[in-house]
Amino acid sequence: MDIIHTALWVSDIDRTREFYIDGLGLEENWSFTGDDGVENVYIGGEHGEFQFKYDPDGETDIDSGSMAHVAVGVDSTDETVERLVEREDPPVETEPTTMDEIGVRVAFVEDPNGYVVELVEELE
């Protein structure tokens, strides 16, 4: 048994693509538009992906406050935060910090839809 993906509604698919692909360095794996007109874009990395659902008619309410956060593995938390700040992407919630007890460096940022994204760098 395995987790395949997490589906999230988004308000702007282009800004979402830019944030997750250009900002975080993930890749678009595939996409399709359903019979209902909803665009489905799958973006991920080596071990999983997000399914971003976009309703071009804007009929779907997005409530980013009902989810605590999603976590994304990055090569360097500091470099990723720096890249996002340079791109003027949504705000950094918490600056990079090292959690020695579990061997990671983390930071929390907000994506264009208001979802909180935890950036996780595994330390050697």
C-alpha cells in the first residue's frame, strides 16, 4: 500500500505551476482536463506528486485554512527560500531553522493559494 498523490484546489493554475516548478524545482508529470472542465495538473518529484485542480469558471471555493501544511523535500532549504524571495513569491512563514534532533533543516512558506508548504532538507 502507498500514497499516490494529494489533490488540492487552486485559484490560479499558472502561478501554481510557477511556484512549484520554477520556485521549488518540481516537475510537471502530466495533466488533463475532465469532462467537467476542471484542469488537473500533476506536479511532483521522485517520491510523489500533487494533483492541482483548477476550475476556470471559478465556481470552487478554496479554503487553505483547513489543512495544516504539505511537505516538500528540497536539496537546500536556504537556497529554496532565497529563490522564492527573489521571485517575490508568497511570504515566508518561518525562516530556515535546523532541527538537530531529527536531522533536518526546515522552513515554512505560503504558496499562491494560501497553502502552507514545509520545505525539508535532510542533513547528512
